[in-house]
Amino acid sequence: MKKIRHVRRPFRKYPLTANCTGRAEFENTVFGRHNGDGTIDSILVADSVYRHFSFVEVDGDGAFDSYEFTTGMDVNSESFRDDGMDGQYDLRIGPGGAMAVSVGSRWHEVVHEDRQSYVELDGKLVPVQLFPVVRIIENEKDESAKGGE
Ligand SMILES: [Ca+2]
Ligand SMILES: [Ca+2]
């Protein structure tokens, strides 16, 4: 099995601080512009113990498409991503390089072989797409073979 390479973006350690009014301020809020159209497509907010939430807008309709909660910055921290904003996490990254996909409200560990990710479902390794959204790739060859049915 290949080693999973998980790259965390550089992150500045600005703690949550209290200003002169005694109110907390979230200094570490990052607005991301990734697709080059000039609009904000992600917002990341971190707290004083480096937990962070990021909300992502992918398709340009102004509505968030997913969010991710990360429990911290250390190697044992975990990230949980909810695709579709339906309150059900779909992807877990961590601790360490481990990854898991939620299928039927259960976490299934992801294994990587030959640049493809798989999860074991009903005793079979099934290919799965992890980014930008989790998608179980089932019977893809069968579907294309059906052709003009
Ligand atoms: Ca959207
Ligand atoms: Ca979801």
C-alpha cells in the first residue's frame, strides 16, 4: 500500500484574542479565491486552539457546497468534510495519514493502490473518488458497456 501524502496548507498561528472591549476576535479568518474569477470561494475561521472551520463554494452560485471541521494542527488531529451541507460528514482525514469515507452512516477506511482510492463495501474493494466530493464509483464499466440501451 502506498503511503498517503497529506499536505496541510501553511497556517499562521494567530490566537483568538480579546480586544479592549473584552470581546473575542477571530484574527485568523482567511478568505480564499481559488478559481480565478475574483470572487471569494472559501472562508476559513480558526480559534485559539487551532480548530478551524472552512466553508467552500465550488459552483459559483453563492451557496456553500461543503464545509470542513478540523480538530487541530497536530498529527493526531482529524478533519471532517460534509459534502452537500446536509449535516452528514462524508470524508474524514486523520489521524495521521488515515482517510475514511462515510457510507451508510459508517466510516470505511480508504486504501490507496495504483493512484486509485478504494473502500471495502460488502467484502469488496470499491473505487471511490475523494475530491472535490466523495463519490462511490460503482459498476462504471458496466454502465459504459450498456451503451445505447
Ligand atoms: Ca455553491
Ligand atoms: Ca454530506
